[in-house]
Amino acid sequence: MSQPDPTSEEFIPFMSFTSLRDSHRALLKQRRKQKEAEDESAFWDEVTEFLHRGEAAGAFIDNTEDREAAQSLLDYWHNQLFHAGKETPEAVLDEFDATTQPEIPDSRCPYIGLEAFNDENKHLFYGRDQLIRELLDQVLVSRLVTAVGPSGSGKSSVVLAGLLPRLQDGALPDSQSWHYFPTIVPGAAPLTRLAKLLEPEDAETAEWVTENYEAFLNNSEHLARLVQAQTNVPVVITIDQFEETFTLCHDEKERDAFIDNLLGLINTRDNRHVVILTMRVDYESYLNKVPMFQSLYEQGLVRVTAMNASELHDAIEQPALAIGLKFEDGLIEALVREIVGEPAALPLLQFALLQLWDGRERNRITWDAYRRLGGVMAALDHTADALYNNLLPEEQTTAKRILLRLVRPGTGVEFTRSRATRRTLYQSGEANDRIDRVLEKLVDARLLRQTDGPTADSDQFEVAHEALVRNWPRLVEWLEDERVVLRHRLRFTAQAEDWDARSRDAGALLRGKQLQEALLFDDLNPLEHEFIEASKAAEQKAEEEKLAQQRRELEQAQKLAQEQSQRAEAEAQAARRARNFNYALIVILLLVVGGAVSLIYLQNVQQEREEVAQEATRASVEARETAVAADALAIVSTTDALQAATVQAMATSDNAVATAEVAANQTLVAERAQVENQEEATAQAATAEAQLATVAAQATQLANEANNPQETAVPNQPTATPDPAQLAVEAQLNSYIRDQDNMPVLFISGGAFQMGLPDVGDDADNPQRQVTVDSFYLDQYEVTVQQFADFLNRQGSNNEACNGVDCATTAVFTSLTNLLNNLGVFEARPGTARFPATWVTWEGAAAYCSAVGARLPTEAEWEYAARGTDGRLYPWGLAAPVLYETAVFNNNLAQSLSVFFPRAFVRVDTLPNGASPFGVLGMAGGAAEWVQDWYDPDFYSQPLPASGYNENDETGLKVLRGGSWVDPPDQITTTRRIALSPSDPKTFVLDESHIGAGFRCARDAN
């Protein structure tokens, strides 16, 4: 018998592992029943068909365990055919094909988001069997049963979807016959809610509520009487969020009447009525105000604790199985691990599951959807932020006002939720259509819950769950700001009451900033209004007194100035008299000195006459001649000394006498020197005259320059080669901070420079040629790891997200990177946020620059910014690089990468000694930098294109400049060029690879 064609349409695949396994078992039974004498050909044909159908079943089986089991069955029958001597098919499972899976309509969603489970979706509620049994046991022995737990612990769900349905199904004796009233929440008017709960169908609502409201206030047995009038069986009243009795109801009488009527109901002897409550654990202290109720509360208390791993697994998987929804292998376990032990994470889990459902592929929840979501704990934050960021600016303002209307901060860390009708929200003064648009978007995003009213205006809105308040940082920040305002408001009220208690003492009034803050409050009571007015009057009076004091001080200052002016004039006259006296004293002193000198001279002449009589005549003549010369010189010296003393005296009259004495002493010394050595005295006099002339000339020049600065200023003419310091100053003066990423951007003034090297060394950077570059802007630092991570987070992805290729290589693929990918959230490795981003593709660099309104620099721009106009070999000059002082280089990539990589980079704002002439940092070593140009080995031997960069992509390679952390010192120069693929970051080459590929951005000056 010929083998069937495996491509024939008669081979219908097994649609599941179960059907394949059942067919396998049938073949085994058939094999055991078959007699040896019978013809086995038909049986082996069935086996062959089984193998063909089993191969095709692989397209429908996605579970790893099921696939392994299915392949084992195929291997078994493949082996049986082989031993029977039959031709065997390949017997290998086909690859799983997601398109073979059925679509699940949106209406069958098994998850509820931030909503609480209730009777309508109780079939989706799993994982709380143990807690439900505890509640049932408590209902057996207590009439007041309370499920207490933190916000988000699932207390409402376990009561509404667990306990109540079990009671209605008869979990306790006769509980199926009890009367169950609809669940209520107390709100701000609990007695009104209670009255509406028991309102007969034929009653007029307003009249019924008013009548019974008063009855509740006046009679704690009224609720029991109403119940008895409606039914003679036990009743169950369920109150969800019982803490609202204390947080929203501010009427103490109404609150007490509400609690008293509940106590009256559960104490009724005719029937065993039950009241079931849910309450947040952080409000238990409020029960101290009602001790009788607190006693019963503690007897019927059930603590709602966090679900264990097994319960969480059931809560996730069982609703999915009910509709045929599958999770990829290990995904449920990952969800459980993320939240197990978290007491308030259940609403976050349900919200995340709802988002995963929205991102499903046919009937499967995938890992890709989970990674896009960012995990359970971040799902709500990401969704809320995405919605808010997509609103128009005016809609964002409206959304904030709506949310702060529905959630109010308390005085401590707590907050209170409230509900508001559409009509109430319209009263904010904003456009109604804008309010409607924002409400619709918030409800569609499942952040708000809408309860329809009789009319659109009466629709009620509230936050879907308190988890939104605790897990959306933006809303938390808004509430904290509101809490600050609230604290100021409460402080103001206390200050007003203190002022009144102190007999309205003026010292207790507000001043300055406190008064300005108080003027912003628009909800003042009469006392606060009087307090404000008194404070304003006191401040105005204080201001008037201050002005009067300033006027008095001004008048006193004017009077004092007049007196000082008169005193100064008198002192000036006294100084003039003293100066004249000093002049006279100088003349007298000089005459005395001259007489003394003459006397000494005469004595010396007489002595010489006595000692040398023979030469008396000649000595006498010489003495007279010497005296004449000495007198002449003394006159000159005396005149000079007098001039110096006169100048000094005129400069400062208080030191005139001392100056004259010094001048006289100097003159006396000069006279003595003239007598002792005429030639030396003459030389000294000449020298003094020359020095005096020089000083006088300099003084005259300085005076002229001071009086005529325009005649002496040297014009600042431009030079052909600007000073590097001037380039750096101009770069800083015209710099700015880029808004998108807070990057300092320097102004690079254009000019001509010699690009490349002479015909030596690497042919890729020669021959040298002159190039002119227009002015442009350039990032002072390389783009950092954190800046690039923020960019990836803004665009939401890295894989194939930059012109169809990966933007960068993250730690998912290599440990030699500082860019981490935590389930779709990108961040820097701890301690490396300010390190340069590396492993960046050219496409990733170009996409980043475009996103911040910039571009990559051209080769010419990059080299000009690195070397300036003086042709320097390194950005800092001609000196060889110093490791970790001017650059990072020479790390041996061929050796242990785990050892060298942590030292491969430093913060982009360090190594100031390695700055270029324009003040740009990090242009040598560290991270090589992408530029705009395609690589051409002959680029330097051709004229620069009109565009300013090489657009010819013939080589398929882009250019990196500046060398990197693995290069030796001679390879991190301003002319170093590296050619590399623009889009393959996972290619690893020891000397040139994306491992050191970074970048900075540029922008045209215009």
C-alpha cells in the first residue's frame, strides 16, 4: 500500500495536545488487541497518519511541557515504524504559529482593573477560599462582621464577590432564604443612604428621605422597625468603605444616629439580622469615639491579609482558563513574584492584567506585552502618565482640578476620597465641553469610575481605586502641594482663634508674607475676616509710621550733611594755614642748615691754613673756588628738596612738618657729602636730577593719559589667528542650556583651519588641506548614559526603534555597557549616570540629536572644535596625553574586559585639562564620537562638498572621531578617523567596535 501524501488535505492536524494524546492512547489499545496473524498494513497506515497529524499539531501547541510530551509521543511511534520496516515521516513538531490561535472578543475580558469584584463578576473571583471560610465562620457567631485591611488588600471584593454569593447559595443553614439589601457606602450623608436603601417602590423619594432622616436622628430603633415592616426573615445589610462614616460625614449627630441604628438592628431579638462592613485598617482608631460599637466590632473582626503565591497564581490563571486565554511560559510566575507579600498590590495586579489583556496576541498574553507595560508596579503609573501627557495643556489643567476635587489630602499623610456629580464639576468655571472630554478620557482609561444618574448632569464620578492615589507620583505630588496649602489654612484659623482668645492683641496680628498668604484664602468665616482686616490695618499703620520715620531720618541726614560741609570748609581753611606755616618752617630750617654748613666749611679752611702755611695762598684760592662750587650745588640740591617737600605738603597737609624735617635731613646729608667729596656729590646730584626728571616725565604722561584716555587707548585689532583663550571665552559667552536634556551647548565661532595631517602616517587623515567652517553650536559634553536612557524611555523602545535598527546595545546583550533595560524601563547602571553613552549605533545617535532639535556634527566641524586654528595634535595642545588627567586611553581590550571596562570611562564633566580651545570636553579617548559623514578613505584628497560633509555611502560605513578608551596615545588625536557600520552594535571587533561608540550633537548657528 502506498504511503499517503503528507501534503494531502486529508491530514487534519490535532488541534491540541489533549487530542493528540487521546489518539496515541487509542493506537496503543488497538496495537494490544491486534492478533499477530492479522495484516498490520492498515494499522501502520494509521500510525503514519498519526505522525503527520502530530507534526502539524505543533502549530497549535505553545506550552513548553505540552510540546515536549507531544514530541515524545511522535518519537515513540516513529521508532515503532522504523522497527516494523516501514517508511517513516520526519516526525518533528512544527513551529508554533500564533495565527492558528482563536481570537477572543474584548467582551470576554476576565480581568476588572481597579474595580472591586461584585456579584456580577463573581465567576472571575479566585484565590480567597480560605478567607471566605473565615468570614462564614464569623457570620455564624457574630451579627456584626467586619473585613478590615489596607487599601488594595481586596476586602471589598472578598465580601461582595465571595462572602455574599456563598451566603446566598446557602453556605450557612437557611442563608439562602435571608433577605439581602443592596450594598451601600456611607458617603457624606449616611442617614440619607440608609433611608433610600429601605425606600418602598411606591414612596415619593424626597418626602420619604426627609421623614425617615428625622426619625433616624430621634430613634435608634427606627432602622429595626423599618426592616420588620418590610420582611419577617433575617436581613443582611452590607456597608462598603465604612470609614467614610468618619472621613466624609462631618455632622456628629448624623454619624452617631447612623451607628446607633445599626446597633439597634443587630440587637433585635425577633430575628438574627447581620450587618457586614468593610473598612480600611488605618481608620480603626476612629472607633474609639463609639466604644459600644467598637466592642462588637472587635468580636466580629476578620483581618484581610496579603494573598500567598498559590492564591495569586489562581487569581491570575483561573479566570484566563475559563475563556481559553493563555500566558507564555513563566509569565504568571513572574507576575506572582513581583507582588507576592505586598498587602496592597491586588488592584495594581488587576490593572496590569487588564492592560496585558488589551495588548494580547489573539488568545495569548506575551512577554513582549509585559515588558512594554513595565511590570505590575509601574503599569498604573505609566498608563496614567501616558494619558496625562497626551492631553492638551488646558485639558491637563482640567484633569488636575477634577482629580483634586475627587481626592482631598488630610492633615497627616492620609487622604479622603469623595464623589462629585457632573453638575458639581461644571461649577469650576471651565468650559463644560472640555470637562466632558477629560472625564470621558479618564473613565476610558479606567482611572475614574462613572455611575450613571437619571440625567447626564447627575452622573457621579470617583477615582476607580485608592491605588491610583498611592501609585501615581504625579497625583501624589499634587496632593502634597495641596496638603501644604491645607496646613497653611489650618494654621491661619488657629492664629485667628488665638488672636481672639488674647483679647485681640495687636501683637498676634499677621505681618508680611503670612498676611499675603492669608489674603489668598476665599473661604473666610466672620472671625477670620475680622482678623484679616485688623492685620491689614495694622500693617498699613506700621507702613505709615515707617514712612514718617524715614522722612525724619532724611531731614536729620540733610542737617548733618550741612554741618559736615561747614566743618569741612573750616578744616580746609585750617589746612591752608598749616600749609603756609609749613612752607615758612621749611625756609627757616634750610637757612639754619646753610649757616651750619658754612661754619663747618670755614673751620676746615682755617685748619688747613694752620697745617700747610707754605701753600696758604694756593689753598685759600682753591678753598674759595670749592666753596663757590659747593654753594652752587647746595642751591640746586636745596631747590630740589624744597620742590619735593612742597609737593608732599600739598598732597597731605597733616604730614607737612614731618616731610619738611625729612627733606632738611636729606639736604644736610647732601651738604656733608659735598664737603667730603665734591666729585661724588656732583655725581649723586646729577643722578638725583635724572631720576627726578624721569619720575616727573612718567607722572606727566600718566596725568595726560588720565585726562585724555582716547588718545592713549590701543585699538583691539582682530588677528588672523585668534587666541585660544579668546575662542573659549566667546564660546561660553554665547552658550545656552538645551531645554530637552539640560545639555550645555557652546558657540563655536567659524574660521579657517588646516584639516588633517601632512602626508605621513594613516592615509585616512591626510593630505592636509585648508577648510573653512561656518559658526555652529556644539554640545560641551558627550551625551550621557542617563540622557540616552531618558530618550529611550520617551520613545518607549530600543529594539529597531531608530530608523529600523536598535538605538543602542543594552545590558540584555552584554555586560560591557552602562545602559540597563529593566523590563522596558531604561536606566543607567548605578554610579554611571554621567558617564558617556556607548554601544550607540549611528542611527541611535542621529535619532537622539533629532529628538532634541539638533544633528550630528560634520567631520570638519568636529575637528575644528577639537583643534581650533593653531593645528594642535590633541585638543589641549601638543603635549602627550596623561591618563585620567587629559584623557582615558590605552586600556588593553585584548585582556580581561571585566577588569578594564569599569575604568573605561569617567564623568563627561571631568578632565578639564583635556578641554579643546573652545572649552569642549572629552574629544580624545574615552568614547569615540559619531559624526554626520559617510566614510571615504580618500575624503581628505578631495574638495569639501558644498553640504560640508561626505554624503557618498559607497562604503556603507560611518565615521567615528577622536579615538576611544582602548587606543594608544598616538591614536586619540584630533585627526583620528574610525570607520564603522552605522547599524550593527552587536558586532564585536577588538580594535574598532561600538563598545566605545558615543556622540555629541551640533546645531547650525542660525
